[in-house]
Amino acid sequence: MKTHHLQQKKVIIAGGTSGIGLATAKTLAAEGAQVTVTGRDPVKLKEAGNSRLNAQSLDSMDRAALDAFFSSYGSLDHLVITIGSGKGMGNFADLDLTDLRDAYDRKFWPLLNTVQAALPHIRPTGSVTIVSAASSKAKLPGTSGLAGINGGLELMMEIWARELKPIRFNAVSPGLVDTPWWDHYGTEAKAAAFKSFSAQIPVGRVAQPEEVADAIQFLVGNEYMTGKVIVIDGGIS
Ligand SMILES: NC(=O)c1ccc[n+]([C@@H]2O[C@H](COP(=O)([O-])OP(=O)(O)OC[C@H]3O[C@@H](n4cnc5c(N)ncnc54)[C@H](OP(=O)(O)O)[C@@H]3O)[C@@H](O)[C@H]2O)c1
């Protein structure tokens, strides 16, 4: 029995104009899904449009805009959420809590708002897949803030799966992935961080976004998966 039924399915990828979201959009579109990606940066939106994806300007931090978008879009089959920012990393003693609050504001709350706004429009046969982070499990120094955000989100999946059945809810929890998420560190610092982390990762390298997209595709397409977190981290946790 084939478990991937993505042909003609209507999929929205919130934060799908870059990195993991963009790789997922291309993967699902190649399977025949009708994919719409959302984001804020007009340059990234244009580039996504050039890749023959439907691209829609939408800020997931704006609840009124989310409600209006999902109402006008109508019924959808699958929602994937890959929004986030590079904020919130650092050893706890020195962690700037304003920075950590900002990290929650840029990932935790917009993700919950996106799910709530979309829920009335998701078909009962549909699903929600979020991207959390393996900081929730890896227990590495410098990641307690990120662990709080992503661990909290992961804990919600099983409860949402029970409360909101038969809609399915899952998370993909990646380790280090080579995406623009790291660009704010600058090219040299990014390369140094990747080198130092790679030495700690059992597979010896950071992930490519397409590898995470592969796990997302599995969760979206497999109708027996719900309430689960797939950790795809090269073994670091
Ligand atoms: N890269 C990693 O090493 C790594 C590791 C673990 C977990 N993750 C998680 O994976 C997810 C995806 O990260 P990525 O690495 O693919 O990062 P990315 O390349 O920076 O992509 C993030 C995407 O989210 C969009 N976005 C951010 N805030 C948004 C908002 N308020 N409304 C709408 N769109 C928004 C961005 O577009 P605009 O800025 O144009 O809006 C962009 O398309 C994040 O949740 C991140 O925490 C990443």
C-alpha cells in the first residue's frame, strides 16, 4: 500500500521561502502537491516564485493577517511550519533574556498563531507538521533557551493529536542544517561553527535542508503518523 498521497493535495508551508521550508516545498511539489509558500522578504518571495511555487507575503507574527489569509485560501490538506530566527543561543549565565524573549516571539508564538488560524480550514484527512530543533534533546551547553522553545512545541504534538483528531500533528526535530538561518554569524564564523559541531556529530557533518525535507515529506504523506517527533540530527542527541 502506497502511503504517500500528495498528488493535487493543497499544502501551505509557512516560512517556505528559504532553507528547510523551501527544500520541503520543492520536494512536495515534485510529488504533485499544490504548494503555497509564505514569508515576509519580497526578494525571497520572488525567488520562490521563480522556482514555480505559489509565493504569498504573510507575516506569521500578525494574527489578523493569518486569519484573513487562511479564510481567503479556503480548505487545505497539509500545513507545514518552518518559521524561526537565529535568536536565543548562548550559555544561560550570560543569556540575554530580551534576546530569548525575541526568539519566542519569532518562533513559539507565531507558530501557535499559524496553527490556530489554519485549524478551521484543515481537512479532517489533513496534517500539521512543525519543525522544532534537536536542542530539545541534545542537552548541549549554550542551547537551554532554544531547548525551552523547541521542547515546549514538541510536547504539544501528542496532545494536539488527541484533542484535534483526526487531523494529524507531528514534528521534525533537526540538528545542524546548512541554511541561511546561520548567515547572521557571518561566513567565517558560520564555517568555524560548522567545523567544530561536525566533530561532535556521529555522521561527521551538518545536514542539508533536503535531508530534513525528506523526513517532513514522510510525516505529511504517511496517514498513520500522528503525535510523533522525528529527530534527524546525525546522531548528536
Ligand atoms: N538551520 C538549522 O541549523 C536548524 C536547526 C534546528 C532547527 N531549525 C529550525 O528549522 C526552522 C527553519 O529554519 P531554516 O534553517 O530553514 O531557516 P531559514 O533558512 O532562515 O528559513 C526561515 C524561513 O522562515 C521565514 N519566516 C521567519 N519568520 C517568519 C514570519 N514571522 N512570518 C513568515 N515567515 C517567516 C523566513 O522568511 P522571511 O524572513 O522572509 O519571513 C524563511 O523563509 C526554524 O524553525 C529553525 O529554528 C534550524
